[in-house]
Amino acid sequence: MRAPDRIAAGASTHQTWVLPLRRHRDLPNHTQIMNSPGRTATAVVAVLLLSVAPAACGADDKPTKTAKSTDAASEPLDTVVKVDGDRGLYVRCTGSGSPTVVMEGGDLDTSDSYAFAEKEIAAKTRTCVYDRAGLGSSDPPPGPRGYKELVGDLEALIAAAPIPGPYVLVGTSGGGYITAGYAVAHPDEVAGMVFVEVPAPFKNPPAEIVEETDPNHPENIEKRDYLQVEKDAWAARKGIGDIPIKVISNRYSDEEIAESPFPSEQQGMRDNVKAQKGWLVLSPSAEQVVVTTGHAVEEADPQLVIDAILRVVSLSRR
């Protein structure tokens, strides 16, 4: 997450709040280093075999995931569905095939934030995006939104649309906490995942960011308890099976880090790549992809994100 205009580094045209990251123990991983277009640094690929105990990650209990054979798996969908009584959430699905790719936007980002990827991914498989409560064409949230409420809306949307599984879940920035929550709650429905710059929780946030991210702040149109959602999603992590997962993480430059006015944020930026290895615990087949694009990876290098999604789709079909 990131307070708008808080940091110039990796600036995004989206209104996405990027909070700094938490130092986390170094987990075994399979890491790839990539450079964004226009960067002059030499690409380095460091391959380390990810070794996570099968018992912890449920590798021996990989479920059989099959697609539901219904018209919902192929008919175009562009509508507002009712959840939680009479509250409406906008959803759009295109393409056909299995698994279904469900893409969750970053903080304050509407479904249009995935316009760069929808067409290309829908040419390969069923692809769905939606507007969270308070965004785009969806109704306002009924009250403050925590981890349970955000994941609950995704669950309700998938059921009401309906969106047939199994799913490849894509989460950008703050959207990744929601997709992680869904995967932990419904591991049998998830065939793969992509995390696009989803930080570990913010450690020691300054008072200014605590205030700006409060669910009752007037500019917080999602009414989202940002800091607590991060903590709850991180605490809920556990192995969900041996499925393909890509964790795309940005390595900030010294110049980018220096632009933050907050020491705790600077430390989080330094620890970003290491901390995001915490997502690798979800699967023994999880891999980290390290980039130097800035936080808004999807804007600096959209094809990299598309390729990661399609790779996970391909691996999930094996």
C-alpha cells in the first residue's frame, strides 16, 4: 500500500497506497532476478530449490481440481451481482477455459486496472475482474472493512456470478491480501496464484500513515482497515497445497529508499524482497521473481505480469 504522492519512486497512475514492508526470516526459495525495460543493469538469475516440508504445506494432500461444466464458464459476463442482501458488486468475465483467472486490483483500484492484461489472458482462458465495494460500479461498503469482510465479498461474488473454478488468483499490491485469504479458506478451489508486489505488513507505521489508512478517514472510500488487513492476511498464511505460485517483488534502489520521509518505511523498502519470501510458505512450488520496476510493476512492465499469469495457468493444467 502506498499513500498517494507519498513517494515518487515507482510512482503509479493508480491511487494505490503502498505501505512499507516487514523484515521476515529468510525462507528457502526459488528466486529469479529480472530488469524492467530500459534498465541497464545486467539480469541475474539465481536459482535456489525451494525446500518446504510437505507436511507444513500440504504437498501430500494436493486436491483434484475440476472445472464446472456450465454456461457460466464461457458466456461473457458484464453486470452487477447482488451480495449481502441488496448490495451490488460489479463483475466482468471474458474468454473461456479452465482454470478461471480472477484478478484482484490494488488499493483503490477498479477492475479497469487490469485492462492491460484482460484481453491477452482471456484469449487463453476464462478471465474475471471486479470492483470492490466503494469502487467503480459497485455499491458503497456498509461499514468498516476488515480482512473477513473483504475475503467474504470475494466469496459472495464468486458464488453469485457465478464464477466456476478452479481459480488462478492474481492479487496486485493490497489485492494480494484478499486473494491470499480466499486461497487459505478454499485451498481445494485454487489451482495457482500470482502476487504482484504484495508487501509484508508495515512495521512501526508513522502516525500520518496510521491516520490516512484508518477506515473512517474521509478519503478512504473503501472504508478499509488497511494496516490490520495486512496483519491478518499475513498471520493466516499456511500451506495450501503443491500449486504454482509466482511472487513478484520489487528491489528498491538506494535513491528510491531515500525519497521516503519515514525511517520505518525506508527500512521496509530495504527489506522488501526478503520479507515477501514469506508468501512462499503457501506452496513448495512457489517462486519469487525479483524486479527493479518500482512498486507499480504492472505499469512499468505489464508484459512481465501477463507472462507470469499465463505461466501459472499453463503449470496448473499439468
